[in-house]
Amino acid sequence: MRLILLGPPGAGKGTQAKSISEKLDICTISTGAMLRAAIRDNTPLGKEAQEYIDKGKLVPDETVVAIVKERLSLPDCEKGYILDGFPRTIAQAEAIDKNGIKIDKVLSLEVDDDVITERLSGRRECKECGATYHILYNPSEKGEKCDKCGGELICRKDDEPETIRNRMKVYHEETEPIKAYYETQGKVVTVKGRDKVEDTQKAVFSALGI
Ligand code: AMP
């Protein structure tokens, strides 16, 4: 299965990617997570990406396409992959086709804007390992610390209110048109995100027939 997860920030793409990944034993490639790891490691990529991410803007297409291409060339992608947060522009979707990267299905995870804003503002991320939580819907059992590694949980800078507004605008303008792009290829399945993660997971598995 070579799958794209499409949806607004905070739709639950990362959470669903994890379940699908475990169920099918394929890797997840999250451009957002890769860029945040580069920022944590203070690499040249991280330095370039930070100013865009902090403002809720998109990192330039060439940069993101290059990191995805490199990642997809690794052996663990041979049996399939999930692209989470990529493509985010029509130019990135075209780059996938131009580079001969195969996509079987596009899962569009749809959630209303007001729900997104509530979700993003309650989201927390481990400073050390990048695991994600939500203060109401998916809290860490250790409170302010990560269940997995004990690291400190922080609010992503781009989950602050003004940046959230920017990200939603960018999503509607740049990313939403991608759905139509893949509809013409007959690859889109749509799932409405539910309040409970398990309910969304059931709907996702059923839509994918897994
Ligand atoms: P995410 O974790 O997917 O919400 O991504 C966080 C931020 O990383 C986005 O708001 C963008 O600034 C940047 N980013 C992630 N994926 C992409 C992409 N495919 N193209 C451009 N920027 C991206």
C-alpha cells in the first residue's frame, strides 16, 4: 500500500498514520516530523525550515520534495509507505508523478475548521522524541511528561492561535485543491474525522479495506 494522507493540520493524520503503519507494517513518512527533527538537531535543513514553520508558512517545494525523495529511496519503503503531510501543494503532487513515485490511494480525512482550532490548541508534543498528545482527548499518563520517554511536553510554536489561523488559510488555498487532483486519478477515499480516535480508526480501516 502506497498511501497519501490528506487533511487539514490537526485532522489526526499523524495518529491514523501510526495505526495504519502498525496494521500493515509499512513506514510513515511525515514531512512535518522530519523537519521538526532537523530543527531539533540544528541542521542546515532545520535552520531553513524553522522560519517558515514558526510562521505557519509552507517550506519551499524543492526542499520538501528533495527530503521525501531521499527518504523513499531507503529499503524500508520497498513494501509500501504512508505519506503524512506531503504533498501539500499541487507542485508537490506533480513532483510525485514526475519522479515516478507510485501512489495507490489517497485518504482524505475531513474535519471542520472550528474543531481543528480546538484540537490544535490542546495538542502537546514531546520535546525529546516527538510523540504527540492532546490535553483532553489523548493526555499523557505522566501529566506534563511523555509516557514513552519521560521528555517534557510542549505546545508546538506553530500551534499558537495566530499561526493556527495562518496554517488553516494556507491549507484551504494551497493543499485542499490536491483532493481534486487525485480525484481525476480515481484514487481518493474520504473519511470524516470523529471525536474519538478509535471511531476514526474504524472508519479509516474500513474505507481502506484493511
Ligand atoms: P505538520 O506537522 O504536517 O502539520 O507540518 C508542520 C509544518 O511543517 C507545516 O506547517 C509546514 O510549515 C511544514 N511542512 C510540513 N510538510 C510540508 C510540506 N509537504 N510542504 C511544505 N511545508 C511542509
